[in-house]
Amino acid sequence: MPCETPPGISFWSGALVAIVAATIAHLFSVWRESRTRRHAEQTGKLRRKIEFMGLMGGISSEARRIVGQAYVDIFPKRLFEINREAAKIAHDLEKARRDRFADAIAALGSLTDSQIEEINRQTGEYIGRTRVTSALDNIVTALLSPN
């Protein structure tokens, strides 16, 4: 005589398999979503940093080419661009690095027009340009330096 399983046991074993499979699928989905979100966050941080470095490179190059009153005239706009982009990446930094970064940006912002356009009349050296490029380099150093 063949052995038959009662209908209730077959139903409950199928239900149990379905619940276990659904739970495993859900846990895998949550893990995959968490991993994707973490990757997107890391990619976003890197993209913001790269864009900021590109901005700083362009502004630094401009500061090295344009001197005197001509740079004083465009400096406020460049400072605004730096502050706008710095706000985007500041929250990506650890507190110590964020403080150094903010201090470096504040130092650049505190330069006066006369400090930016200053020229040593005897040697012809553009002291103002050196101040600006040095302040820009300090911002980059604060951003890239390890804690």
C-alpha cells in the first residue's frame, strides 16, 4: 500500500518553503539596496571632490595669468564660486579636516583688494598673486591631506 501524506502537511510544507524563500529574497534585496546606496554615496563624494579640484585648478591658473587690478575685479566672483562649491563638499569631510578646510577658505576670503593687487615695485614681483595662489594651494592641501 503506497504511503500518502495527509493534505494538510503538504500545504504547510509548501507554505513554509514559500515563507523561507520570500524572507531570503527580501534580505538579499535589502542587502543589495544598502550596498548600492553606499556605493552611490561614495561615488558622489568622489565626484564632488573632483569637481572642486577642477574649479580650484581653473581659478589657480587664472590667478597665475591675471595680475593686479584685473584680478581684483574678478576675485569676488571666484571667491563666491569657491564658497558655493565648498559648501557642497564640506559635509563629506571629517570634523578636523572640515575645520582646516573652512579656515583655509576664510584665509582666502580675508584677503583685501590691496593685498591681491600688490606688486613689489623694485623687483616687479607680483606679491598679491603669490598670496592668492598660496591661499588656493592651502585650500587644496586642507582638502586632500589626511587627518
